[in-house]
Amino acid sequence: MKPVTLKQIAETLGLSVATVSKALRNYPDVSEKNKKLVNDLAKSLNYVPNPSAVNLRTQKSKTIGVIIPATVHHFFSNVINGILEVAEKEGYLVILMQSNENYELEKRHVDLLINKNVDGILMSLSNKTNNFSHIKKILDFGIPLTLFDKISKSVNCSKVIIDDKTAAYNAVTYLIKKGHKKIAHFRGDLIPQNSIDRFLGYKQALIDNNIPYDASLVFMCNNNNDFKDGYNAAKILHKNFGDSVDAIFCITDVVATGALKYFRDNSIKVPEDIALFGFSDWFMSSVITPTLSTVHQPGFEMGKESAKILLDEINNKYKGKTVSYKTVVLDTKLVIRESC
Amino acid sequence: MKPVTLKQIAETLGLSVATVSKALRNYPDVSEKNKKLVNDLAKSLNYVPNPSAVNLRTQKSKTIGVIIPATVHHFFSNVINGILEVAEKEGYLVILMQSNENYELEKRHVDLLINKNVDGILMSLSNKTNNFSHIKKILDFGIPLTLFDKISKSVNCSKVIIDDKTAAYNAVTYLIKKGHKKIAHFRGDLIPQNSIDRFLGYKQALIDNNIPYDASLVFMCNNNNDFKDGYNAAKILHKNFGDSVDAIFCITDVVATGALKYFRDNSIKVPEDIALFGFSDWFMSSVITPTLSTVHQPGFEMGKESAKILLDEINNKYKGKTVSYKTVVLDTKLVIRESC
């Protein structure tokens, strides 16, 4: 006996194949009545889902979904603008979801985007995401996915990143070459790969220059690397070490700006008393006094590149071509200004 | 003879009522084949759409759509965070769309959100939106809508705004009381209501203080009130007027920051040579040197209030209660810092 198909269930009940498929997957836009009908019949016919049938659509929706952790960072605004530029040219609409660095919300966003039939998903993971079953679900549904900036090495898909470790290594090496010996690090959360890599780059630069690594000089930013994080870390650093620390390498420009504000409020001179180095090259970094040295992170290009890879993958999928995953590493550069 | 209903068409063709309704409205997620079937039958049966049948859903999707002009302004990030706080508490997911100040894109976003069955829409209009048929379409579909910040007075729906004219009037009056007599204005685009109102407040403050209004002192920011706009306007102002202008009232803090950068680059001292006043109270305004005087615009509260009004309207609609529109005007205040 041949296995029962979705189509047969659909025809028996007078429903569309899509409705039957969604009913079996408990989608919210199918009525409870239809869910019951479908599930009862599927059970009585011993229906076994066919994994290759999960993607039932043959028509593109011409929309892509983007999940980002926050819009408050200028970096992500740049990424969004890069994505929009490419998507618009190709006639795609972009649905944005902001996870607010919340893993549970990120999971719900993934479900919503799958449910809304987007053709592909671009995603930068929240700082709290340490389980990737929701990401794997996207791939199980056959939906093209490209991760950017905050990625996980354990997910097998296309990625657009920078080399955070090397960039951080270069920044800290620059500080050491300028004569700084006691260099603190205001680091990001423990989970995100870019936060880990920037920390590792910091540590490696110290070791390679014969400066002993001192864990007490590393401060965690717990409020998603924002202005207050930098302000508070500078306060604790100053309380614990007085003026003995001569430079700080910060996880982001916003954190560095918070530190700068603390030093300003307490008449500690930057760069004379303490040097500061940021990361991201936010446009404000060239405006504040002193202007901030930083790692230029190409947000706009990252958005464009991610969108291009995703749209290629979508096109290949619809043409029935084999999809291969790429990892693109974009160049960064040090931008030296007045703060060090 | 009774008029033909959607339901009859649906039953005749073995399609769902939703599919028939969407086919008649030319929705992209209905196949061309079904569109032709439905439209041919509707034509042959002389089907006349019933306006009260446009909203066919009886179940909430528990998602709301938000269309904003840009994420690059910290103000909109704050609004989004306010919206997310309220939406999350009530179990709603938020779909964001960024129009990039593009009217055509804004129209497509409206269509997409209607098509994706959101329960309600929150919207801040693009600088280029001067036709409101897409907004009226939302209301015609019976979808609750709340406009915030950049609204149109000609659309009849709930609104959350600030009193831009009074806020601008107070800022410019403050500059006049401090002894400034030749005050320039870096204004926004001609279309948005908040740009018009801030300009009118500026003008009225001059008139009420017996300072003649001089149109040559008003500079248009054409690049969506960004940093470069402020920089370029300051450059032209300086070229045209040398050091005879003693203060500038800017449409946004970002524009003021751009102007500040120009003056810094050209050794013109703020506030000694020229005073600056911004609008929005971006968090960076308290960090730059000199710190910037501004109008505090309550973005987070605006997001919360808009979301609350929208969710109330959605709930009332589903309970069959009469919906009444509200306009909420949130308080602003002057924040005086070093720049004036």
C-alpha cells in the first residue's frame, strides 16, 4: 500500500494542501475545527509526514525576514540600510523583527516568519541565544538563511562576518606599541561569538607582547554593550585601580563613549590620563571630544553582502539548483583618532 | 434575487472564502489559476463586493505591524522599544517595516501588512508621503491604525503626537531671552507636519518678540535631517553670513550635531560665537562637547502610548464594541545644556 499523502487528506476534506500542512504543524492561522478534522483523519490513515514535502510553496512571496537584536546601535541601522538597498532593487520587501536580545522572543520571531511564508531569513543572533534548534528549524523547512555579525559556528548555513579576533588583536597591539602596559578590556556577554573573539584577540595581543593577562582588568558589560555599561565599568575600574590603568579596549564605540562620559565627569583626561579604543566606527565617534579611535566595521556592506547571498540562495532554490553555503569575511581597519 | 455572496463563490469552486476574497483583491499569495477562476465566476454571477465583508477574520493573528521612516534616529529606536514593551506583555509580535522615507515603499509595506493579516498597524509617515489613499485603505479594511509622531491631520484615526509648534516656540523664545537676535533655522522637509509645525513655532517666536522673520535664515535639510544636512547647512550659513548669525534652532539633535562638527572643524566656538539648540534629546546630546540644549521628546512613552491605544482598539473591535479615535499629545520639555 502506498503511503497516504497530504494531497489525499486535502482532497478528502475539501481543504487546500497548505491548510492541511499547516494544520498538522499546528499553525495559528488554521481554525481549531480544521485542525481537528485534519489530525483525526491523518491519524486514522496512519499518515507519516514526508520531510521533503515541508516546503509546499512553488511561488515566491517576494518578502524576506530580518531578525536583529536591537536597532539602537547605529551599526545595525547601517546593516538594515544595506539589506534594504539590495532587496528593493530585486523587488523584495523586508520584514524586520527586533529580538531585544531576548532568546524567547527570537524563537517566536522565527516561527512568525516561517508562518508568514517569507522566502528567506537574515539573522543576527541575540546575546542570550545559546540553543539553536529554532535556527535549525528554518533550515529544516528548506528556507534559505544567512547569518550575519552575531552568528553561531554550530549552524550550517551561509554567514557574513568580520574577523573579530584579528581586529581586536590589531587594536590592542596598537595600544601596546604606543607604550600602554596596563590595558583593561570592557567586554561583551559570554555567549556571542563576536564578544568571545574580541576578548580572545585582546588576550592574545597581550601574551604576544609579553604582558601578563590579568582577569581583574576585564569588565563585563551586562546591559547589551550600551552607554551605561561603559559608564559603570569606568567607575568600577577607577574605584579599583585609581589611575594605574593606562588604556581601555572597549567592545563597542557606545561603551567607549559611556566610559568617556565618566572620565569627563570626573576630570580624568583622555588620552593623557587614559587612552580609549572602541569598536564599530559609529558616526558619532568622529564628533565627540576627543574623537574616538576604533575598528571600522562595515555595516552597510555587511547588509548588502548578506542580502545578496540570501537572494542568490532563494533564486537557486526556486530554479532547483544545488545550494552551497558561503562564509564571507569582510575587511575591517583601524581608525586612529584623538582618544589614544 | 438575492445578491451572490463570497461564500457561494467559494463553495462553487471548492475554495476557502479567504482565498476567494484575496483573489478578488488580487493578493499575491493566491495562484493565477485561482484568481482567474474566481474572477470569471464573480463576473458571470454579477458579484458585487459587500464593504462590510472586507474583514473576514474572526481570529486574531496576535501580530501588529509598525512602519517607521528610519531606524537610524535614536528617537525611533526608543519608540520601538516602547511599542515592544507593551506588545510583549500582551503576547503580540511586532513586524517592523522601514520605509526609508520612501512613499512608494511605504505603500507596499501597507499592502504587505494587510496581506499578512496583522491585527493592527502603527505608523509614522515618511517625509515624502503627501497622498493618503494607502492609509485610508487600512481603515477601509477595518484594520485598527494609530499614527504617531509623523502624522497627517487629514487621516481620521487615533494619533499620538507632541505639540511641535509650542515646543519649537519655547526653544526659540529661550534663545531670544538669552539675548540672541539673528537666529537661523535648519528646518526639515516641506511635507511632514512636525517639520511644518517646528518651523511655524520658530517663526511665531520671532514675531512675538519683534524680530523680523528673514526667509534667507531658514535652511532646508534635504537628506532626512541627518548629520550631513547639519554640516552642510552650517557651511552655507557661514559662507553667506560670516559670524553675524548668533544662534541656530535645528529640526533635530543629529542636525545640530552635524552643525557642531562644522563649527569645530572651522574653529568657530559654540556657544561663544554661535549658540545651538536641537530637538529630540538624543542620548548623545549630553555627551558631545559642548553638551547640546534640546527639546526632550518622549520616544519611549510615545511607543508605549501608541501601542496601548492600538491594542485597546483591536480588543474593542473583536468584542464588537464601538471604536472611538483618540489624539494624545505628550508633554515635551526644554533641556538647557552648554550649547546656548
